Amino acid sequence: MSRRAPERAASPDRREKAGTPGRASSSADGQVLALCFAAAVIEGFDLQAAGVVAAGLSDTFGLTPGELAWVFSGNTLGLLFGAAIGGWASDRVGRKWVLVASLMTFGLFSLVTAAAPSKEWLLAARVLTGLGLGGAFPMLLSLAAEAGSAERRVSRTTFISVGMPVGGVLASLLVLSLPDLDWERVFHVGGLAPIALAVVMVLWLHPAPLITGQAQAAPPPSLPVTLFAADRRLITVSLWAAFFATLALLYLLLNWLPLLMQQRGVARSLAVGSALAFSGGGILGALMLGAMIDAARRGLVVTVTYVGMGLALAAVILGIGHPVAAAAAAGFFIIGAQFVLYGLAAGAYPALMRGSGVGAAVAVGRLGAVAGPLLAGAVVARGADPSAFAALLLPLAAVGGLAAMMLVSVGTGRQTLRV
């Protein structure tokens, strides 16, 4: 009897422990990781783009600080729904096609952003761009988690995540190197690149090998069962709390750091340089912390990360030291911490439901990503002194650190997460 029918019934991405797992060749794994890294770079470019051209957006559309905050948060609101929907869909139709559709979506609406005739169109375009961005990232993490051995899953998914701050660096470099560049051109680049990559993925991204055995015909369990089974309940709650707090910090600074620096009297070029240093420090942090989390005591790594985060935030808020150095330190710990969480999330759930589990964690994190820039906008709109940010940022760092420690203490951090 032909095997074609049962093979089509199962997602081609479900290849982990279930009877005898299939394994892709190392060259195929490398191809998957390279394409996922490129997609993460493009996503990071778009996420940073609005922050580095914030002054141009404000001048063109006459945006108040509160309206600018909604433009920033509109993107992350779309990310929230995109992550939840994309993660769920990937466990049913496969990672590849959800990723391709997500790339096409956020590329198209990045181009619409550049052509927006009014602030209402601008906000709608950013929400819909975020829908595609949100659908893409859980797919990148899931594909990276499955493209190799389970023992190196955290460092592998962290490496893929490094593509996002690399993209942020490229967006900042583009604006710094071409100071007279129209803000629309930045979104043209951010729109055409994902569309081109989606075409490449259709041609080159091959489905992962199928698993065999009884699990092939088993449908994915419902989302509540996936997330709140007795042995995962505390893992899920801790993961969600850590995601919410850390992503709130990350997106607040991604969007508001240049304006916060300028409010403190820092020159515009130095403020944009601080945004570049934030992303550059994040690349280093993600690489170093991602390597350490697989090789060292994870409780110690998490503790050092969040304590360092609090100290770096204090330096940024209070103007301690050089602004570029303070921004680089903040990026090292905040971006590094978030991408370590991405790696842990990718191993928290079995392969058959990984897309749903990671997508749900990312979606909850996006709630924090929406809340962070809005809260910062409220602080700026009141004309408060920059030191007022301390009352917002430092408690978020404390909550994120406590939740991450809980994640480690319940057994998810001492080895590759249970599947």
C-alpha cells in the first residue's frame, strides 16, 4: 500500500521523538538554519525601522507622543495575533507555508506603510505588518529547534534569534550612513526583502523528514492541554511572565531609546548611535548568553543576566557613563535575556505542538511589547523627567528575573526542556 496518504496527513515538520524519528542531513539542517537566520534579520530590520525614523514619521504626519506610541504598539499588537494564529496553524499545515505566508504579509504591508497617506493608514499598515511578523517568528524558532540534535536546541534557537538585533543594526546603519534618506525608503527595503526571501523559501526550503509510527496519525492536542497539562502548568506560567516583562522592556527601548536620549540633551546623531549600540550589544549578549545557557549552570546565568539588566537600565535612565556604552550594556542583557527565553520556549513542548506552545508564549510576550511603548508614551506625554522611567523599567526587570528563575527552578533549565 502506498505511503503517500499517511505522509500527507502528518505535518512534514513533526520529526522528533515518536517511535523512530527521522533526521535531516547536516547540509539540509544548515540550509534551514541559514534561511531562518536571514528571515530573523529581516524581521529585526522592520522592528527597528519605526524607531530609527520616528522623527521623520512625527514630522510627516504631525504625530503627538501618544499617537507615535500607538504607531509603535500597533505593530506589536499585530505581532500578538500573528504569533498565536501562526503557531496554531503551523502544527496543522506545516511550518514552511505559514512562514512563507507570514513573510509575504509583512513585506506587503511594510510597502503600504511607506505609501500611507494619513496617520490612520499608517497605524493600520503597522498593525497588519505586525500580523505577518508575529506569524513568522514562532516558525523560525520551531524550525531551528528541529534542525539538529536536542542537546544543542537552546543555543541553536538563540543563534537564530541573533538575526533580529543584526537586522536592527542594519536599520540603524542605513539611517546613520544616509542621514538625508527619506523615511519611506527604509520601509521600502523592509518590504521588498521579505517578499524576495519568501520566494527563495518556496524554492529552497524543503520540508523536514517525517516521523514514523503511531504518532504520525495522532492529531495535535488542544492548546489548553498543550500548555496546562499537570507537568507543564508552572512552566507555562513562568515562561509567559518572563516573556511579558522582558519583551515590554525590549520594545520600549527599541522604540523610545533615541527619543529618550534626545530628551536628556544628547545630540540626534549620538542618540541614533545609542540605538545602534543597543542592538549591537544585544547581538553579543545573545551569542554569549546563548552559549553559556547550554554549558553552565542556568540558574547562575539567569541571575547574572537580570541583575546586569537592572544595573544597565539604571545607567541609561540616570545618564551614568557614556550614553552609547550604557545603551550597549542594556542591549546586551535585555536582548540576550529575551533570546535565551526564546531558546527555552522552543524546548518546553513536544514537536507535535511546538508551534502552538512557542506561538502562545510569543503572543503573551507581545502583550508586554504593546504595553511597554504605550506606558513610555504616557510618561513622555506628561513631560516627566527621564528619571521617571526608573519606576517603569526597573520593576519590569525584577518581574522578568523572578519569572525566569522560576522557569529554571522547576527543572526546565538544568537540561534541554522535557518533551
